[in-house]
Amino acid sequence: MPHDTNHRPIATQKPTMEISVQNFLTDIQLQAAYQLWNDQYPGKLQYHHISEFSNYLDNLAHKTYFLLINDSGILMGWSATFLRDHERWFAIILNSNIHGKKYGTSLLNEIKKHESYLAGWVIDKEGELKLNGSEYRSPLAFYTKNGFKVIEGHRMESDKISAVKISWQSDNSLRPLKVS
């Protein structure tokens, strides 16, 4: 691996990330997840106070968190899986600085190791703006590339969001059980 004169990896190298799987968030992790939510999702979906965001998370049933942490200990992405309407759902957010670098796929693959089915709402229209004024890009193509299917006829339409339902099912969960 190339090194500079201080024998550190050159900055063009892909940073090391670790995925932590846990059932709770520390106060620092909660703050970082709240900041990612407000920075990365369209402005219409922002939480005005961390207590609102915390309340949202507290009301998710049977949740598991998947945290993408860089080698400096900074939360670069997170996901929560949870039970809603007798299905396993997920929410996922990555810092836009790491989009297109396979970290989202790595995070999804880790989640898939723990779940046999996932459902989620995905904004499928362009033109929404983040709080900083930049455009929010629909991640629908990312999800379909990673094995998710659009559930036709299932949409969420409100003043805050226009989204389509997606789902993924493990190939293993489709196979009949072998009885010895």
C-alpha cells in the first residue's frame, strides 16, 4: 500500500469503516444519528428538536441499530430495523460524502445477515431539497440494485413525503425447510 513520508495511508485510499450492531444508542450516537437525519433527508422530514427524534425511535418496536463508524469514531451512517404492522421495516441514512463508495451496500448486507425480510418507504421523486438547499437524490435505484422490489400500489403521500414501498426477501426464506 502506498504511504507518504509519515508512513500513513495516503488520503485517496478508501477509509476504514466498522459496522456496530446494537439494541440501543448512546447519547452521543443519538445526537449523531439526529444530525445525519436532518442533514441527509429532505428538509420536510427534519426533526426540530432531538427529543422529537428520540421519541420517534423510542416508539419503534423490537429495534436493532446498525452503525457505520469511520476509523476516527465518527458516525457516517446508521440504520434501524424494527417491527411495524407484522413486518420488519428499516430506515437507513448515510452521509452523502460516502455515497457511491459501497458503504451503503456493505451496511445493507450486514442488515440482511440479521433479517430475512425488510420493508421500507423510499422517496422516488427528484426535486426535494435538504435543509442546506442541496437536492435530495432518490435512492430507489440503489435499493433495486441491492435486491429490493417496488411494491406496486403501495404509496405514502402526505405534505411531508411522497414515497413508494419497497421490500427485500432472503432467498433462503423462499426455500422449503429440509426435514432430516
